[in-house]
Amino acid sequence: MEPPLTLNTASLRHVFRTAEHWLELNREPVNAINVYPVPDGDTGTNMLLTLRAACEAGDAREPADENVGAYMQAIARGALLGARGNSGVILSQIIRGLADSLAESIDGPEEVGGAAMRGGLAAAAEAAYGAVAEPVEGTMLTVIREAAAAAGATPQDATLGDVLEVADTEAEASVERTPTLLPKLAEAGVVDAGGLGVSLLLAGMRYGYLGQQLPEPMATEASTVELSGVAHGGHGYCTEFVVVGSGLDREQLHVALDQAGGESVLVVGYDDALHIHVHMVDPGPAISAGAAVGALESVKVENMQAQHDSWTGGHERSCPPVELHALGLVVVTQGDGIATAFRELGASQIVDGGPTANPSAGELLEAARGAGREHVFLLPNDSNVILAAEQAAAQEPELITVIATRSVAGGFGAALAYAPEGDAEAVGAAMRDAIEGVHCVEVTRSVRETVVEGVDVGLGDAIVLVDGTLVARADSLDKALMTGLDAVLNGVADGADLVTVYLGSDAPAGAGERVPALIEAAHGHIEVEVVHGGQSHYPYILGVE
Amino acid sequence: MTVRIVTDSTADLPVELAAKHRIEVVPLTVLFGDEALLDGVDIDTDTFFERLARSPELPTSSQPSPAAFRERYEQLVREGATEILSIHLAGSLSGTLASAQQGAEGLDVRVEHVDSGLASLALGLGVLKAGRVIEAGGSLDEAKAQVEDQFSRTRAYFVLDTLDYLLHGGRIGRVSHVFGTMLKVKPVLTFENGEVVQLARARTQAKALEKGIELAQERFPLEVAGTMHAVAPERMQAVADRLHELAPDVPIVTGTLGPTIGVHAGPGAVGFTVISSPAPGG
């Protein structure tokens, strides 16, 4: 069947329904790459639900032969009221711009042709930008603008099919370019999720127009996302609601939300209904500002930190550098006490991570980029982090040197030899040398059944690792600690004169007094220092030197 | 021409050694509260550290007055000195050098001053060098040139048991970033351009001294070395033994940190100084 030259209300309905279906099929791939503005993994869902609300509002206006302008206004209003999230609100503006334009400039009686679609897309782009106080390029704004511009450049007599094809093709290309415009995307190794959503919308509309069967959806590639690239501006709550009233002043409400400390503020809609989207530490003032001007509907408040944590696995945390030295020091560790000790030794960035939460290469790269003026040393402090550290260093070989520490104790050895200025090569060599003299004893409880040196280890048994290798199980954490210490002392030719005990957050009560006494009783010549490391999973970590 | 040598008490020269080489030592003052004690005159090293251990408050130090230098210079002139070489503690660490320069103003003999940029035995060994040049019949200019040359080949290494004294005395310089509350850290300190700076750091004093010796080996071969301590003779001896092992033919002078240096280094401090051999042909 040949595609029609123009669209009437019934065929427009099919076009939008197909777009909705196409977005639904690709929802997860979009969610998976959602890193901007807040990495909460719901862009695909939000755009889909917004488009669905739009289509449902259009369907509710039977009969099907109602005029195109009225149908478009219906879906625009449906999108506005049903918009979800930042991306949904912007999508609702795209639909509204399209609707307003089509309602005004329909080619011929009640039908949409090429010229109307050209104008509609241009208006859609304009409306999208109008929703955002400070437009950021490399986002869905860019994609709709570039798609509209390409469509606008088609000849005056271009058919609807031509216009949709050009817009769709350009949108796809524009999505691919988003990482070049928005560094966060490049760091995360993704294209913009919202931009992809716009491209899917246009592709879906075109499939609907052509009456084609939908192809296979995209694959979900969550694993390729570098979590670290993900700037996390979103603390507090994402708050959304609709205010219904009369004579609503969009500008005024926007200003009120700004003044209340709102971020990512979006206020869109009509004088009788506004959709509000705002990020705030406390959602209360935002809701009050809305309630002051009208009746609230569809109030939705989400904890962005919780969203972010569930999306990233909760392992991104870095601290801003206090003072940028020529030579920076980035340390991967966990435990507040241990992190503080590393900072006191000069660490400019701490990346949260350890045996159970390995940071990604991108996360390390981002931390390193802000850590030193000339060169940065990276201490992975865990054998499972070394590879990611080396991947990060491979991205910036001139900037980053990995000092392959496999434990916290080794990390402290290296950090002691760190100097904030000087010859990077010499400092790096000194740090490497310094690891040699420090051995690490880690005491934990087994999380699985296994066999160590012919000994069965049961779930929850106390076990001890020396320099990352499981050496024994014991009846208690204290015994495990002493067994590990003996193993180190037996293997060290010169003996040891200092043991630093890092107490974990779940160290047994009284360990701070008991452990030094135990060690001093067995090895009188050894000085023992106790540090409240605060690390999880490992009640005791010992540095033996 | 009769040339006499003057230094101050921070050179940590034993009294008999100074006397032997006719070196005049102008004392700095150590203050316990309001009680002012002249370093090496009113209080000796052992008494100082005993008192320090009992003292509820940390002592401070103060430079000699210009008048103190003036009197000493005038006395030397009366004894027949026609020229004076006055060699002192780093001018950036103390006003001692400035006092000495003021004290020499208007004097009708030539007085030359040398800023060692150093302290303790590193300074003292330079003063002894000047004494020997003069004893051998050298001129003031020769002595001054040789002393300055020796200071350029001198490096001092200190490892303090605690940085509290250095902090209290305000001579912390660029060492301040090593302060921490979580881990004990022992920095290896030196004088660089008259400032106290950190060369390296370790977790124990023994390891820090080991590190210091490792760094010092870059300056071998040596002409002479010195070791010193504040109530830590055994740790100092270990350093002397290690230096002797590494440089068997090099004379090693040992000494104690006197009261003024003790105010800033605190008990338990161990240091050593190395003086590289002059470059061949130089």
C-alpha cells in the first residue's frame, strides 16, 4: 500500500501510536544509557509514558473524523498532564509545538502534508528550547533542532514522506554526535538517552506513516556504560506535579521555584494547566509554590539519591580536591577513617571502592582528571581494581600512572612515598618501592563455602588473607588475625617493627584495646597502632611493616 | 693580621672543641616561661632535656641581641683581632644573623658574616673548617670561601620523634602538610634555602632514618659526616654505624642537639649531616 500524501486524524493517530509502540520496544536500551542530567535510568520509561498519555488523550476524543487541529491539541494536553521526568516534560513541549503549528497551518482541508510537517517540526524544536531556562546541547534539544533544521531544508515541494525521512535520518545522525557536545556522555561512553528517545519518536512516526512493520528493537547495552562519567548533580528529590487553575503564570511559578532553590526547573503548559518538574533538596517548598496558584494533580516525588544509587550500584563517590598539586594522588578505598588517613597523606581524590564495589575505568579517569596539574598517581588498592585503573591510565597515559597496590596497607606504603611536587617518574618509582615493605593481613568472614589449604571453610567462618591470598580459617576473628600476622612474620626476613590495625565498621567490641594487647603479648618488639578505618566487610585490616 | 671566628650556640659545637680552635660562641636564649637561660652558659644540654621533660609548658628560644654580638666582637678586638669571620644559623630561621650584622656596625675592624642556611652540626662542621683554615695561616677571605664551599656541599637530615616542637616553635615551613591525625608519620627533614622542608616520610623513625641514609648516598663520596641526637643516643649510634658501614674511611663526628635546637627538635630527635667530597678538579 502506498503511503498517503497527507495525514488525517485517523492516520495521525496511527502514526503516534506506532511511535509509542516503537518507543516501548526500545524503552530499556534508552533507560540503560540514561546518564544525563541525572543518572537515574528512567528516560526511556518517562518518554514512553508521556507519549502514551498523549495518545490516550487523543483516542479519548472520538469520533475519529474530528479535525486534525483538535486532535493535536488533545494529545498535546495529554502529554502535558501525563509528562514524567525531565525528558517527558521536554517531549510534551515537542508535541505541543508540533500541535500548535499543525493546528494553524494545515495543508489543505484537515490534513497534514510535507510543508505542515516542516513547520511543525520547527515549532516543536522552538517549544522544546522554550521549556528550558539554560539549554544544554548534546541532548534531546539538539536532536529535535537538527532534525527540524534538516527537514526545513527540504525543497518547498517535498512530500510528507521526504520530510519525515530527512528528519528521521538527521535525528539518528544527531544522536551519534551528542557525545561530542556533552562531555559527560563521552566520559560515560554513551549517546544521549533523551536524544535517542527523540530519534525513536521520529523513526516511529515514519514507520507509522509508511505503514511498515516495526524492525527488531535495539539491544540493551547497559554493560558498556561507564558509570563514572556520570555527573551526579541530583541530590534530593525530583518533584513533579500539575497545577490546574485559571490565569496561571508560567514565568512567575518558574521564578518562585528558582528562588526556592530548585534545579532543573521546568514549568510548561497553558494558562489553565501547568506541568512542573523540579529537583530540590526538600520537595516541600516546590509543592507549596504550586499549591499557592492552583489545585495540584499528579504529584510525584522521587528520591534521586535512591534512584541514582540503585542505578549505579551505589559505588560512585569522590571528594573535591582541596588544593591542586602538580602531582595528584587518586586513591580507591572505602571506610571513612581510611579515606581520611589517605587524605592526610595527600590524596587529592578518593574514589569509593574496594573488594565488593569496584569502580569503573571511567570513574577513575574522571577522578584522575581533577586530581593533579601535571601528573596523577592512581592507587587501586585491590587486585580487582588494577585492571580498571590500567584502562583509565591507557586513556590518559601522559597524565596517569598506576601504582599497582593490591591492598589498603600497600596503598598506605605507596602514599607515604608520594610527594605533591617533584619529578613524576622519581616519585612514582619511590611509591613502587614503598609497596614492597608493607604486607597486608585482612580478616573477614567467608561469604561462601570453600576449601583453603585442605581446610573446609564454612559460610560465616573467620578467614584471613595475606597480601590478597586466603591463607587460613579460624575459630574467631582474633585468632584469624594472629594466624595471618604469624604468616607474614614468618615470611619476612628482617621482621617487622610496626603493625597498623585498621578497625572495620563491624569490628568486635573492645577490639581497639584487645588487638594491640594480643599482638604485643606475642611479639613484644612490635609497635602497634590502631586506626578506626571504618571499612565494611573487613573487621580487621593490618598493615605489617 | 689576626682573624677570629665567631658563631652562635646553634652550631652545637662541644665547648672544648670550640675552645681548641679559638672559636667564640655567642649563646642564644632558651626561655621557660619568664625564665631566660643562656644556651650553654646558664643551662647545658642534659639539664635542658631533663627540665623539658618536667616542664608543663614548652620552652621558646630567642636570638642574641645586637649588643651581645657587639660586646663579643669588641672583646675580640681587645684581644688583638684585626678581622672577624662570623658564621651563623640560617638567617631565614632566626634573627641571630641579623643581630650579628647589626652588632658589627660601626666597628673599626672588618667583620664578614656567613649565612650557613643550616643549623646544628651541619653549621658546626663549617665553623670548624673555618677554624682550621685560619690555624693553617689562611686569610679571612680564604676561610670564608672555603666555608661557603663546604656549606654548598652540606646536607642535613633530621627525623624528629614528634613534630610538636617544630610546630610550637613556628619553624614548620613546608612540612605542615605532613600533619595528620589518623596515622603516625615520621618525615625526613632537611634545610633547603634556609627553610625546613620534607624530603621523604615513613611510618617509624628507624625507617625514616633508613630512608634518609638512602637519600644521603646520592651525595657520596663524603669528606666528613656528623650524627647528632636529643636523648636518643642508641638510635643515633645506629645511624653512625650504618654510615660507617657505607663509608668506612669517612670521619664521623658525633654530637648532641643543644638547648636551642632542642627547643625546636624536641627529645628523641636524631639527625645526621653529610659533606660531599669536593668535585674532582674543583
